[in-house]
Amino acid sequence: MELVRKDLVAQKYGGATNLAYNEKIKKMIEEGHSVYHFGFGQSPFPVIELASESLKQHTGQCAYLHVQGLPALRKGICDFHRHYDHVTFDPEDIVVAPGSKELILLVMTVFNGEILLNSPSWTTYKPQAVLSGHCSIMVDSREEDEWRVTPQGLEKAVEDLSSDRYKLLVLCNPCNPSESVQLYPEGAILCSGMSKWAAAGGWRLGYHIYPRELQALRDVVASAGSHTYSCAPAPVQYAFAQVRNTLLSLGQNAAGRARALDRFAEDLIADSLATLQLTPPFVMVKTITTIYLP
């Protein structure tokens, strides 16, 4: 009798490749190698000073919080997305967790239907689908479409699927790899966090925002959270509740400066790569936004 599930053994289930590459590259840098690190989506900027100071003030917050998150933080998240994305949500629509990856896995675990993934997509989505007991269905994208999901690609992916089953399509926004922006608020779970715009990846704070049409899914995900992570770290939640409320009143904030620097770096790298004579030819899609948007 196998100790590990047979499907995981058969697929040689392993760790996240981006994390593995990041550890390998850090070791190479420590050994004195010159490495241009494009293998990991971590912000190159320091944690914004306001967040660091706020965290220091709240290190004594050690009580368990509501599984969906600190009410003040959830209200700040609603205000933030109303300001930047022009969408209106209620704090009850939000579930906060120790990183958005945890929530994606929980959604897949409780979801009753088919999981669709864009190809290519982020390295963790398919392993999460496998771990949650789903067989993911790949939606092919093409270079000529700048790797975007198209109606034709979706139709082809689902043509042999049962029409009475729900479909869950997992997309990055901005999309990996093209970083094109898509928004479908009434039928989408908005997934975000503090890793990119706040440069706080290691602090592990993410969240989902559910439209009213998906309240049943939100409730079960929150229940699953109570049986797994209990709550996101209290000091980090208090710190970002303060940061979220302050950012809206700031003009030229840290996220805006990071966005400008990211755009400059992206343009410089794109222009440099375009001049390379590689075999086979190097193909790159010029992005329309940066991954570190607030």
C-alpha cells in the first residue's frame, strides 16, 4: 500500500519550480556568480517604510482574528479597489489569508466543476489543481494572440466537457506572460495581496474578493480557512489596515514610484532582448502594464 496518493506518485509531484530556482540562484549569487535573475516574481524594492513602521507598532497583536480578516483591513481593501479599479465591494465579500496561494488552493479544493488553466500559466496553478483532486484542462494560447485567452481557445477547450458542470478559469491579472488586463467582476474572484505593490512577499498576506453571485463559494472557502490557517498573522493585518487607509490619501506613493521604475526597466530589457540574434529566434510580447501595480 502506497503512503502517498498514487496520482501524485505517478505525476512525480514536486515543489514549486519558481521557489526552487530562486533558492538555486541565491546560492549562486552567494558563491560570487553574476546572475541576471528573471526566474522569480519578487519585488526588487524594500518594504514600504510606512508598512515597516506600522508593523513595529503592532507586534503585540497576538490574538486570533476573524478567519475572513480584520474588519478594518477588509474595509481598507474595499476602499482601495473602489479607488483604483472602480468596483464596489463590501467587507463581507473578502477573505484574507496568509498569502493568496492558500486561497487559490482552497477554492480549487471546494469547487465542484472543471478547472481551466491558460497555457502557458504560472507554475503553481496546475500542481494546485492536482493536489485538490482535479484534472486541469489547458486553454491553449498563441504567440500571434500575444498569449491571451481567446473565445476560440476557450470554446475548443470546453467543447467536449459537460455543459451542466461549472467551469473555473484561473488567470493572472495582469496576465502572465503578456500582463494584459481583464476584468469580469460579476463572475470573478478578485485575488490580490501585498507581495508585489508593497514589496512584502515574505510577510504572506493575500486576499480574495467574491461577488455576491459567488457567496456560497466564499462561505465554504472561509470555513476551509478556519480548518487550515485559522487566520492570517495578526500584526501584519493590523499593519496593512493602517497602510491601506493611508495610501488613498497619498499622492506620489511608493507603489507609483515602483510602477515607474518597473516600466523603465521593462522597456530597457525589451529593447535589449530585441537586438539579440538567437537561434531559434527569441520571441517577446511587449507588456502593457507592470506586475507591481497597486
